[in-house]
Amino acid sequence: MNLQQARTLSQSSVEIAVSTLPPPILTYLVEEQCWRLEQSYRYQDDAYFITVPQGFKFDLASVPRVFWGLISPFDLSIVAPLVHDFLYHHKGDPPEEAVDPPRMYTRKASDVLFKRIMKQEGVWRWRRQLAYTAVRLFGGGSWGTD
């Protein structure tokens, strides 16, 4: 998917061809430059179920545009940044109904989950490692923010 296709995306299922995960239903909000989840999305993390609620907004992946030639936000999957941004937004402590059974995620656990989901979505190993390293080094400022 390219940026032009994203600008016209509205309440569409966004699929990654090699992903083993169900695609989320998203709308790209051009004015806000972010994505909105149109239906709640449920992800199973081992014995835990994480439910990202309908209406959650996220930026897909915070990759500076200057690096898009090497790795663009679309190269990092859809579900991984969705779940990762949701956990970061709540500083690892989402509302009780969002994680069943309830649990907290440390920043590191959230980042490891991000990497694991990217693998499930078929992101190449070097891109997973680069994205994981970037969130470990530079993601702290986003922990607990919108």
C-alpha cells in the first residue's frame, strides 16, 4: 500500500498478504494524519487477549520520512503498530477490560510484543530488528502519550 492509497482508505480491511493475523478495519484521517480503528481488534498474546477498542487512533509507525527509502511505516505491518501504540498510549496499563486476564506490560514487554507481531505479519527479519532497536532507543518519549 502506498500513501495515495492510504489517503482514500475508509473503513476498509487492511490486509498484509503474508500475515497470519486477521486484518483490522481502518480509516485514514487525512487532516489528523493518523489511522482510526473502525471495529475493535482482538489480538492473542499467549494466554492474554488484548482488545484495542473501536475509535482508537494511531500513527501506524513513527518512521521519519527521510528514512522511508530504507523502511517505511507500511513495511512494518498493521497489527504490530496498532497493538504497540495502544500499549504505549496506556503506559502498559490499559483499561482492565482491554486485557483478559488483566495484566500490565512494561515498556520492554510492549516492544518485544511489537517485534513478535511483526514476525507474525511476515516483516523481514532485518526490518523487525531495526524497528525494535529504534523503539528501544527512541520510544521512551512516547510512553504514556497520545
